[in-house]
Amino acid sequence: MSKLGNIGARLYRGEVGYDFIGKRKIWYGLSILITIVAIVGLGVRGLNMGIEFSGGAVFTTPKTSVSASEAQHKAESAAGGHQAVVQKLGGGALRIQISGLDTKQSVPVQEELAKDLNVPVKDVNTQLVGPSWGEQIANKAWLGLGIFMVLVVLYLAVAFEWRMAVAALIALIHDLTITVGVYALVGFEVTPGTVIGLLTILGYSLYDTVVVFDSLKEASKDITKQTRFTYSEIANRSINGTLVRSINTTVVALLPVAGLLFVGGGVLGAGMLNDISLALFVGLAAGAYSSIFIATPLVADLKSREPQMKALAKRVKAKRAAAAVKEDDQDEPQDGAPAADEDVDGAAVVGPRQQPASRNRGRGRPSGKRR
């Protein structure tokens, strides 16, 4: 068995583990800090909405020797200051997006671009996107997100309990906020692909959370009938038991997404992949983090406030205190006599423990007299 598999087996059996629940305040503080940074970035820089949402024109040119940065400068100059986004396509072609252009404005801009890029006007393809269509897309995205959240809460409340539903909802909002904040800070364009990526990561984050919740539900069945563990301790064992599985799933999911983002978008220059790959990359990482460090600790916090769980915690504490006292009494020598495994001087005796005298009574050396 590999080292990782061995660690996973030991985590599952509870032989080793990390105290996620006991140190939850650290992770809460870290999540709050990251969320504040994301909100500040969103408020200060805002989102770079794509042409599908803001409306405008898309010009696709044939092969040209003009660089993307130079084409962007020429496009913004031709459009009278409107913001332009230029992407290099295969074969040296360019895709130029200019927001805020209508049908009348697009014609002179098309002619000016053809002149500046030294290509025929008829070879410059123009596609107009109205702002009303982008508004419809945005409204449908919000509607789909709202329906998804409601269904998630209802399902978790029925399949598990309302505390788990609340914790999962907070974790999903946490993942969304961080992903949107990263988009604002990085300045990547928000397109319908971004919305698809956000919905995808919500499903992944929910799956990872449900795996831990299912383990916790099974482990906490009839929890009040025992006095070995508190609810928080069982929750911590559930996280550790599924930790390696969560790590493996996340790494396997992040590798192809990292290829899209860093290789496809960065090395190969396929900028159209950035909108969906960034959402997937940040969202998958945030989803794995929230499932372990946010969702389950929140459930433990909410559940531990129940009167039954408080009474269980008191019984567990009392039993452990009684066991500790009993162990101390057994280890303490009586009437000043040395312990069984120590000599008079207090040094440890190597070898088997002394046997009671009663076992050797009547077993002296034979006298040699025959009866």
C-alpha cells in the first residue's frame, strides 16, 4: 500500500488525525479575511462584464501581422474611446470586442479597423450584440442560481437535517464570493462561460460537502446512547476519515482545469478559455476548502448547542474524569511499598513482574525424603 493510502487508512480508523473542529476559529478567521478582500475587490474594481452582458460589437479579422496590444490601441482609437478586448486567434486572425457600440457606430469602426490593420473591409466580419439580450442572459443566470440554492437547501434538509442545509448554503455563498472576488481582482472578462463555470463549481462543492455529511450522519447515529465521544469529536473523525478522498478528488479535478487556464490561456494564448477555466480553478479549490474547514465545523457548532448534545458532552467529560482518577489510584503505591516493577531504590526492574507469594507457597525445594 502507498504511503498516502496508508495514511488514509489510519485517518479512517481514527489512529491519526488533525483537530479541524478544535481549531475552527482559525479557519473561520481566515475565511472571513479572504471574503472581505474579495468584497473589497469587487466594490473597488468591479467586474469586467463581457460583451454578451453589456452589448456591443465583435469584429473578426483575417490574418494580420499586427500584435494584439497594437490592435487594441487602434480599436479603441477607432471606436472613440470605447473599451476594446482583443484576442489572438489561430492563424494570426484577431477577435476584437468593443462594448457600447450600436449598428450605426459599428460601420465606421469596421472601416477604420480594416484601414489600420491593412486588410479588406469585406473580410472583417461584424457581429452585433444588443444590451437587452445581455440583460436577459444575466436575469436567467440569477434565476438559475436562486433555484439551485433553494433546491440544495430543501434536499439537504430532507436527506440530512436543517443544520447541515444551513452550513452547506453558507459554504456555497463563501465559494461564490471568493470566485467572484478573484474575477474582480484579476480583471478577467465575465462571459456566459463564467456563469457555467460558477454553476459547475457549486455542484462540485456540494458533492464534496455531502460526502462528509453522509459520513457524519452514519457515525452520529444513536450518539446519545454512548459516552465515548462528543458530537464535535465524531464530526472531526468524519472529516479525517474522508480527508484523503477529498484531496484526491480535488487534485484530479484541478489538473485538467489548470491545463486549460495556464497552458491553454497562458502559453497557447487561447484567451477564450480563461473565462470558464478561472472560475473552475478557483471554485474547485474554494469548494474543497469550505467542505473541510467551513461546512462541517459549522454543523458541529450548531449541533453542539442542542440540550441533548450538551448533556452528552457533560457525561463524556465526567466519564473521562472518573477514568483518570481510577487510573491514578491504580498506579499509586500503597503503604509506601515500591511498585511491582520497581526496586527499592526506584530504578526500573527489567524482566517479568514479581509473582504473588501465594503462587509459590508450598513449592520449595524437595527434601529428598521419600514417602
